[in-house]
Amino acid sequence: MISIRNMTKVYGTGETKVVALAGLSLEVTESEMVAIMGPSGSGKSTLMNMIGCLDRPTAGQYFLADQEVGAIDDNRRAEVRNQHIGFIFQTFNLLPKLTALQNVETPLVYRGFGMSRRHKLAQEALERVGLGGRGHHRPNQLSGGQQQRVAIARAIASHPSILLGDEPTGALDSRTGQEVLALFQELNEEGRTVVLVTHDERVAAHCKRVVRLSDGLIVSDVNNTERLDARAELARMALPGGEVAKAR
Amino acid sequence: MIFTLVESIRVAWLGIVGNKLRTLLTMLGVIIGVAAVIALTSVGQGAQVQATSQITALGSNLITVMPRGNGYRIEEKDLPELRAIAPGILYAMPTVTAGQQTVKAGGDPVEVDIEGGNADFLAVRERQMATGSWYTEQDVTSRRRVAVLGTTTATNLFGEGASPLGQTFRVLGQSFTVVGVLESAGTGFMGQDQDDRIYVPYTALSRLMGLNRIPSLILKTRSGDDSAVVVQQVTDYYAAKFRNPDGIRVQSQDQLLETVNSMTQIFTLLLGAIASISLLVGGIGIMNIMLVSVTERTREIGIRKAIGAKKRDVLLQFLVEALILSVTGGIIGILFGALGARGISAVLGFPAVVTSSSVMLSFTFSMAVGVLFGFYPAVRASNLDPIEALRRD
């Protein structure tokens, strides 16, 4: 699904030169759930921008769903983001003036889908994250966990190749974060490729594979033999079932 | 993969209604600009309509002959010669005017314009008598002090309902006898009363004023084509007489209309140009607000780009927003301009004509302002780097 080969990214020139990625290679196959970890300055954010097709590498290749997307122009890049990447941000990044349904529809609008097709796909995605009845709510009428689930619905609505999360639980309390992780695990079990960029070990513990970066290179790449099951943890918490289970 | 125009409008509309006060203030510049263009050009157009109707109200197919300087004179004896060389002349009427003379009959004295003409007046001016009859050729040649009154003057001098026929009044130290009253010509533009006038034989008026020449001569022909021929013949006649083609001005009504029209057109353009400046300022206001809007919505732009908006999608969104602002402002401005034109015409008694061309022009202009001043902010928005934009609060 993702194949990054010898990717470098250098910011600036001369004395102010910063090497963010130093010839990094990474393969992620379909249906994987990978955590990308590392301290700040390790190149983790740069790698996320690269995977998300937001930035262009200085050198190296990037194949996404068998397409070379490392060196394409801005317009094509926007198309790739629209069709293949489902972004989930730490601060949700919903458009405040739009309803939940309209937010979920937005990528489909840029996709060029007609009104009825958009509604149908967006409604399906909202139902998938357990917010089928909240489509007409605006983001400020929803809780943080609900907002993040709307953002996840927006990311999955057009069935992208990968879900790319940037600290997706960073702005949530532990319980809601757990629910969001449970949702990611479910989506992964349904066959979606999930990449989470995080510095949170607990998030990483829920992934099948953990990649650690330092100084723009991968320093460790291990498969979690015993990954945590977010749903099971939720069941153990004080209120059995949790919100996700209830809503579904 | 086209982010359709409809979607741009929808998105832009959400942005606009989300901040109503700012939207209104932004549009205000364009509203005032367009309203000013509409109202001011309507005054210019009104002036044109007024001038045209005043000229044509004097009668049709008329030619005015006037000396340009002291050395050139129109004399009594020219008339038969002119008729001989220009057979197209239907009527020839010497005209003398004496503005605002004190006239006294039985009651209080009144100030009235006095016009001297000849027996052809009714035919030349295309007017009708209400009572009595116009003075005769005999009256003119004998310089008889007889007068025809406008209806307003008749009432002012002799009272409502009383017959002025056979009555006398005094002006310039002489006594005149009323022989007729003209039918009303109605109120002219700017509330000017066209019926407040006294008409006397020009010979009698010339003598009272001590004139020994004809100040101006009015010729009437059958048609506009005849007028053109006669203008040339009369011009040639006086050019030969004074060895100077410019000594006497011979101007047909059509020529006069042309001159007046070109003058009022310049007037209209000038007013429109002045008003356009405020429209331009309104456009700068739009640009200003759009730039603020782009800065404020940097994060939104970042989100949209991250989820697949292309440059042109973002460009279109902000351009459409600027266009909606300017076009809505333009439409409101047209309405206010039309109201303003009505107001001007009501207060000043001046006709204000809102033409479809001025509406179209200012509408197009406001649209152009939207595109022109919305383009730079839209380009700025579309060129934002999504990573940078997402980092912004």
C-alpha cells in the first residue's frame, strides 16, 4: 500500500540546513495498523506530511497504491489526498460553520460527486462511526469524542487507501481516546490500512506494528505480539460497553 | 473532478451569511458607489431629456438666425430676399424678448417676460388660441400696442374668470390692449410656467426698447430635410452679405439638439466618472475584507486543501465570495440609486431618468470590481501551503 524508498527531506540550505528525513525506507502493506513514533525533531511529522502527500520529498520515491506520487504536481497531489488519504487530526479540524453531515461531505464535493451520492456516502460514514443521528449538528454542538468521530467519518467517507491519524487521541480524555482507538481498531479489522503518528505509547500499544524514528531514520520496527484491544479495555472500565458500543 | 460553481456559491454563501455585519459593511462601499453612479447619471440623462423636450416644445423644423457680434445685423429688408433665395422657408418670424418687465393692470404689478413676434407665431410655435385672436400683420407693420397673454399672466393681471379681452395694462411706460389669450402649454420642466408670458408685435417691442435691428429670426420649414437646405442657403446669403461666414449663426433645431445632446452626454459622463471613483473605493474595501477573510480562514483553507481541494477550488471559492459581495452590493445599489434619482427629481423638480444602459453598466462595473479586487486575495488563499495553513490557529 505504502512504499517509501530512500526518502530524504532537507529544509533550508547551507548553515541553516535541516535534514528531516535521511534516506528513510518504509513499507506498509494493506490492512496494517502502524504507529509511527519518535521524539520531536525525529522527522515523524515530516514523514506524516510525506505519507499524506502534503509535502514533496527532496529525493527518493513514494509509491501509494502502486502509483508514484513523490514527484507529482500540486493538483495531482490534491487528487491523491482526496482519493487515497483520510486525514484525522489531533484537533479534529472540522469546518465550524458546516454541519456534521456537510463536513463529512466536503471531500466528496471536491471529488465531484453529485448531491445525492454525497449524502448517501456521508450518511453511511456517520452511521459507521455511530453518529447517524447527529448529521445536522454543528461541531460546537458535539463533544470532543463526537467531533473526532465526525472527522473519522469524513476520512472514511470516500473509502481512501489509508487512514492517516496525527495524534488522533491527543486532545481527548483517556476514555474518549479509548473509544476512538476502538473505532480505529474496528476499521482496521474491516480491512482498512491505518497509520497513526503519535508520541503516546498507549496509542502505539493498540497498533499491530510500531515504527520508531530518530534523526530522520527508522531505528526500530517491531510487530506487537500482544496488541491491546480497546474494546476489551472499555468493557473493563466503570461503565461497561462504553459510548461506542451503545451508539452502535 | 470539477468542484462545481454551484458548490463554490454554496460555500461562499455560508461564509457571507456567517458574518452579516461585516458583509453589510463590505457591500456598503459598492452599494454607495453604484447608487451614486445610477443617481448622478440619471440626473445627466434627465438634463438631456429636459433639454430635448424644451427644444422640441418650441415647435418643429425651426431654424434660428442670430448675429454673432455687433458688426452684423439682421434687418427687416433681409426677409423678402431670404424668402426669394430660400423657397423652403414656410414662415419667418423676427423675435425680440424682454425679460421680467414690470406690468401693471388694475391690481398689483407683476413681473412678466415679454416676447415680440409676428402674425405667424401660432404656426411657428404650433400653439392654439384660448380666446380672442392673434394680432394681425397689420398690427405688426403699424407697431400697434396690442397683446396676447398666456393663461397664467391673464389670471395674474385681471383675476380668475374675468375676460381680459379689450382690457389694457401698462408696461415700459406704454399702454397695451389685450386681443387674445393663448391656450395653456402646461408646466415645463423644473416647474417653469410656460404660460406666464405676454406676446406683442416685435415692432412695438423693438420701439419700446429702442432697438433698430432684429435680435433674432426664426424660420420654419416643412421638414427636417428642408431645414438643412435652408440653413445652407441662409448661411450663404449672410456670408456673401458680410463677407464673413461666421457673422451670423444659422442653426437648425436638429443641430441645436445635437449640440445640446453632446453637451449633456459629457455632463453625464463626468458625473458618472466622479461616481465611479466611489465604486472603485468600494472595490478596495472588498479587497481589504477579502484579505482579512483569507487570513482568518487560513486554517479552513488548510483543512480543505488537506482533504482534496485544489488550488482552483480555493481560488473559485474566494472569487465567488467577492463576486457575491460585489454583485449583491451592485443590485442593492441600483435600487438605492433609482430611489435616489426619484428623490432628486422630487426635490429639485428635475427629471431624473434611470436608463437601462446605466443600470447594465454599473452592474457590469460592480461585477468587474468584484473580480478585479477579489482576485488577489483569492490567489493568496489558493497559494497557501496546506502544512503551514494547518499549523495556524
